[in-house]
Amino acid sequence: DVKVTQSSRYLVKRTGEKVFLECVQDMDHENMFWYRQDPGLGLRLIYFSYDVKMKEKGDIPEGYSVSREKKERFSLILESASTNQTSMYLCASRLAAQETQYFGPGTRLLVL
Amino acid sequence: GNSVTQMEGPVTLSEEAFLTINCTYTATGYPSLFWYVQYPGEGLQLLLKATKADDKGSNKGFEATYRKETTSFHLEKGSVQVSDSAVYFCALSDPRRGSTLGRLYFGRGTQLTVWP
């Protein structure tokens, strides 16, 4: 079974803090993705990575950055958290040759 | 561009009722189509998919048929159960087949609640 894990299920941070969200997959997948999920807006793609040290902006990259130093790990960074970044963050991964993405359980982030 | 439109919820049904969740799409090429499900407190998991026109995806009693002429991929189940209560997302893949930059485009999700 594919396993995608995220470092925290719930996180509370203060405005202006630097926040790291970690995602790890154990199936040697080349591609990894970060989404945020908000009520009524569905899933929106923040960033994705098609290989180690590679990254591409998604639809809403402003206020976020990413890091992919190892194939199994994809980190989402909020350089200076703001209240409008309160959301559910979902990580996903897939093999480059396949279309199905596998999702982690999500991190619910609250920025006060 | 690529986009997915699915019916707004919430949808509330009694157990054993028939379910339809509508999904239509816009794409520049010939995408694959997906339904993902998100149970309370969990991430998304693939429910079913179809990769070409007239294909039918099915799983756990759910079905959806890829209709190119109507650009639709409606989700159906003949008899829902309380355990089907979840949020359902329709999605399409970037039509650039074989591209390592392929990505999914999601609809906004439909909340389904089934009462006993």
C-alpha cells in the first residue's frame, strides 16, 4: 500500500511565524504536490515537484515556498504565516508514468 | 483551459436511496477523469477513474461513465449507505499524456450525508 504521511494533523501558529509542513511518501514516487482545501473552493494547487530539487508553481503559490532535497520528502514553507493561510493542507504523490495521485491525511493549520 | 464543475451540495439522502452527483468538465485535449472521496477527518482517496470516452469506472457500488459528447462524468450509486457519507470530488488529469508535469484539476466537492 502507498503511504503518504504528513508531520502533523493539527497545528496552531502565530501571525508572522515561519511554518514548515512536512510530507513523506514511501513508494519512490517522482511527483509530489501540495494543495490547500477550503470550504466551497475545493482543492487548489500550491506547488508541485516532478523530481528532486525540481519545483513548479501551482495556482496559488503566493506566500509559500517548497523544498525537495530528497525524493521521499516534500516540504511546504510559510515564510511569514498570515491569518488567511488558515486552512487544511493536503500532500499527494504519484509515479510519473501514472495519473493517480495518493493523498496524505492532511494538516489542519490555524494561524492566530 | 482545464476546469471541472460539479453540483453544489450538500446532498442529503435516506439510506438505500439512489445517488447522482453531476460533474462536467472543460479540457483542451482528452483527459482522464476521476472521482475521489474524502471521509471525515481523512485525506482524499481514489474512488474510480476512466481514461477514455465511453469507459465506465466502478468501485464499491459507485459508477461513472466518461461521456465525451456531453463532457460529463456523473457519479451514481443505486443504494447508498450511511457509511457513504463523505465529500466527493470530481477531477480531470492534465491532457498532456506522458508529461511528468501532469496535474489534476478538481471540482469544488459535494458533501453527501446519508441518514439511516
